[in-house]
Amino acid sequence: MADEAEASPSPPSSPVQVVIANFNNLSPKQKMAGGAALALAIALLVGVWLWTQQPEYSVLFSSIDEKDGGAIITALQQQNIPFRVENGGATILVPSQRANELRLTMASQGLPRGGSIGFELLDNEKLGQSQFHEQVNYQRALEGELARTIQSIGSVAGARVHLAIPKQTAFLRDEQKPTASVVLALRPGRKLEPAQVAGIVNLVAASVPELPPDQVSVIDQNGNLLARPPKNNGAQLDDTQLDYVHNVEAGYIDRIQTILTPMLGSNNFRAQVMADVDFDNAEQTSETYKPNPAPNTAIRSQQTAENISNNPGPVGVPGALSNQPPVPATAPITNPAVPASAPQSGPAAVPLNSSKTATTNYELDKTVQHVKRAVGQVKRLSVALVVNHRAEKDAKGNVKAVALTEDEVQKITAIVREAVGYDEKRGDTINVTNTAFTEDAKAEDLALPWYKDPEIIAMLKEGARWLALALVVLIVYKKVIKPLLKSVAPPEPEKPEEEDESMEPAMANEGEGEAGDGLDIPPEVLELELAKMSYEKKLTRARDLAQKDPRAVAQLIKEWLGGGGGERH
């Protein structure tokens, strides 16, 4: 028995040795299948991990030309930054977390240049270049710098500037002013405000000597004229006048809302105002005279003339005959004698002819009036007001809509009249209508649902990545790692208490089997169990076994002694 015990291999004493022994006991097919499954699981885990760690890409630059795109890609490759190219090379994408940093870095390098050449064109001036080439290069550089400046506006994706600078002349009558044209490529869904267009016009005008702002034309990529030259005829309203009308109407609407909100609620009425504003610039001069001055009107000047004469006036029949003296008569007198009137003398003489003339000038009642009408006066107002039905509860507590009474409508109309300054003489009108509002008019129904919120969608995508990674790890562990561990790993060690209790029947069975009671315990199992026990536990087990079954112990010792004695003989 000692020879057999020495020939049989000793059981492994550590878990690592047990794993190695179990792995060696596997067949070659099982080893290949286990290795392939383990390699596939590792590849799957690494792939999912790389997928979850893949960064999200955002646009670095878009709508760029090929020259700028090549320079940007070269700069990214030098910094070992991943990138993507889309839209035929017109759009470059980089990781989202580094997009802002890279834009600043590229801007410090002067990228993108936008396909325009600035004042760096003058750095390559050649010796002996003609004055014409110098002027052309300066104009090209100025156009490029203006285009770059205009592209810095958020709504502008690209810009081209064309300057027409005439040649200077010494003759004033032949002098021409320069002109400029600007073509803008706006970003999708963007538009320029009038103030921004005016800023571009003044920017170009201030950059070119003697260029008036009204000689700068600005159009967009669709050919729409953005900068309109001023018109002197005044036949068309400009943007300032339209803004003024809008502000006037908004002011009246604000008055109506302020006074009706406490009464009806902010969501129970809608008001609109149309204002007819007079933008005519008129001047009037009038001079008025009253036809009949008052009795107490002051006398300005008075002149009186009186003429008295004693000479008799002409007598007789008017004609040449009566105006000549008579001739001496040669025949008997046929004409009646004209009595001679002797001149009177003395104080009692009566004048024969007198005249009197009087002229009186009064002060004039004159009124001179010079009137200049103010621009922007309201000629007429039209107010439209829609009021929702009043909500009331019936006897059962249900809420229902009830129309307003005629007195309530009249009361609202009177309040609106006072709020807008109603004037019947100028033709103002106010129309108040009471009707039930529809549910579609509520603002909360028009809000974006939560599942369409971009922030929530981004959070769900990020969570889905980590959930997929966790699910793959769980599947690999359950289906691959755990079965492999069960096939090659040693059994878990039992607790000391359980180990002590389980060894008692084993030792008892061992003694009984060796005593010849028919029980058969494999020696490998017994050696494995004994290898797990310490020397003190083995000694304690032997003492307990000797006390419980002394016969079996004596028989065992007799066999040991008998075997030993036979070897000595």
C-alpha cells in the first residue's frame, strides 16, 4: 500500500493548481472552444467600449472653399485631432468638446481666409513694379479686408466686395465719386436687420476715401436689394416710418391690455389696432382781412382839402360860340342881351364856386398765420377687440362658457374708447366681439413635447450607450465567463464549522470501511479532504476517532506495524 501511495500523484493543494489541473484534463476541442469563446467575448467588450467612448462630432467650419479646407485639415493632422469631411469637402467636423477651442486656434492662424486675399498681398511686392499694378493690388487687398470684416457678422456666411475707384483728375468738372457693391451670402434661415445693413453700408463708405454712403449697393445671394438709396420724392415709406407706425399701434395695444387684464384675464381677450398715420410734411401761410372794421378802429391818417372861388362859372350853351366874346353888332340886335354881372364887393359877397375833399385812412385788421404740421400725427384709429366667453359653474359644479351680456360689452367698449383716446371727428372706430375661444389658441398646447427636446434626446443617447455596454458585459459574463470558470475553477471552500461537521461522518465511514463494513470511500476524495485540514485538526480527528471506535484504530495500527515489520524482514 505504501508503494501505491507513493506512485499516485499528490492532489493539488492550491486553487491555481486545481485550475491548471482541470484545464489540463479538458480535451483539445474543449480547450479550443473555450479559447475562441473567450477571445470573442473580449473582442465584443472592446468593441462596445470603443463605441461608447466614440466622441460626438460637431461642425467646425462649413461652406468653405477647397483651399481653406486643405489648410484646416493640414492643421488638424499636425495636432493629431480626429476629423470628418462631409458635403464634398465643404464641411469639416471635429469632436464636440474641442470645437470651440479649435475655432479659436484656427482663427489665431488666420483660418479660414474665406477665399479672399487681404493686405498680405502687399507682402510680396516686387521691385520695379509699375504704379498701375500697385494700385490694383491695393484695391484687391482692400476688397479682401472688407469682405473678411463683413463675414464676422453672425448671419453672414460669405461676402464679396467690389470697389470702383476712378482715377484722380485735376479738373473738378471731370471728377467722379467712387462707388461700391457688396454681395452677401447669408446663412440658412437668417436675415439681416435694417440696422445691420446700414452698418455694412457705413463700414464700406468709411473705408474708402470720398465714398458717400448712398453710392454703396448691398444685395444677398438671391439678388434681393438690401440697401436702398434714399428717395427725395417721398412717395414710398421707409423702414423708419414703418417702425414708427408699429410702435404707435403697439402702444395702443399695450394700453388696452393694461386696463383689461385685471377685468378679463390675460388669456381671455385679443386686441389689434390699425393706425392711419400722416407723414405729410406740409407748411401753410395765410393772410386774413376783415371786410368791415369795427367802429372803434383806430384812424391811421386823415387829409381834408377845401377850395372856394368867387369867379362865376361858365354860363350859356356849351360850345365854341359861347366861349368866345361877342363881336360888335352891325344890325339890329337879334340875340338877347346877356346881363353883365358886376363883381360884388364887401363882406356881403357870396362865393359863386366852392369844393371840399376829405381822405381818411384806418388801420388795417390783418392776420398772418404760418402753420407747419407735425409729421406722424394719427389721422384715424381702428380698434378690434375679441373677448372670450365668461366661465361659470352650474349647480352640479361643471364649468361652462357663458356669453357676456350687452351691458358688459358696452362697458368694455366704453373703457377701450377712453384708453385709446377715441375721437369721433377724425373717424375712429371700435369693434368689440364676444365669442368662445378654441383650445388651439392656448400657448401651452403649442409647446415642444419633452421627447423632442434636443437636451433630453442627447441625454437618452448617452444613457443608451452605457446601458448597451452594461448589457453586453452581463451577457458575456453569464454565457461565456461563468461557464468557463465552472469548468476549470475549484469548488468553493466550505466554512470551518461545516467542514468539521462533514469530516466526522467521512472519518467514521473511513474507519468502518477499513474495518470491513462494506463502505467504499475513494482515496482521492479522502486525501483531498485531509489536505485542506491543518495538523491540529487532523490530531483532534484522530483522537475523536480513537475514542469512538478503538477497535478500528487498533486494527489500523496493527496493519501499519505489520506492513512495517514485513518490510524490515
